[in-house]
Amino acid sequence: MDHHFFSPAFSKAAEQAIVKAEKLTSCEFKIHIEERCNETLLDRAAFVFSDLNLHRTQLRNAVLLYLTSDDRKIAFLADQGAHAHLSESFLAEGVKQLQSYFAQEKFEEGIETVLTQFAKHLSSAFPYHENDINEIPDALSR
């Protein structure tokens, strides 16, 4: 098991990346980490998305980053509001970028960079407002 993904330092950095991204857009970001995925990647990500109630945001604009530490699988899953503004190629490029950062063991930098890109991309459709309510806790889930 790659314990890096379960360290307090990684958790803090990833949560800070979420906070930073959510100041650029009203979209909600969530990171979920498991050791491995023993089923179809998108099926598991969809189960986690539902289990975490990410479909319950007012604007249906939550984005899940699903990671596995041992088999290094990565998926982005967006609710219908956000998904309407994220092409499959944009999502695939996000995965590819994260894989590149992770291969260099730049885990925190990769997450911050990619979440920021997603937030900037979604900000025109979902602009940030000063009175924005944080609908989903920023803490990582496992």
C-alpha cells in the first residue's frame, strides 16, 4: 500500500487544494481514496459518488476525484450540472495530467494543479459568490 495518500500531510494539502479550487467556482469538489478498486473503475466511482451524497448539491455541480493508492487508478466523476460543461476529453486530460504528476511523485502539486484547472474551466458556468455555501465537507473521504 502507498501510505503517502493516507498521511496527515497529504490530507492537509489535498484539502487546501479543494478550498482553493472552491474559491474560483461555486462547484463542489470531493476527493475519495481507497487502496484498490476491484470492480469497473467508473462503476466504483459512481457508487462512491452516490454513497457520499454528492448528487445533493443545489446546482448538481459536484465533482469527485476518485483515487486508489495501490493500483493507482484515477477517475473524475461530475454530477449532471457540472458534467454538462466538462467534455470527455477534458476529463480524460485531467486523469492523464494527474497520472503524470503521480509518476513523478508530485501528488499534492498534481491535485492542486488539476483541481484548479477544473475550477477555472467551470467558473464561467458556476461563478463563485462571496456568500457561497460549502455544501460538501472538504475533508478527504476514505
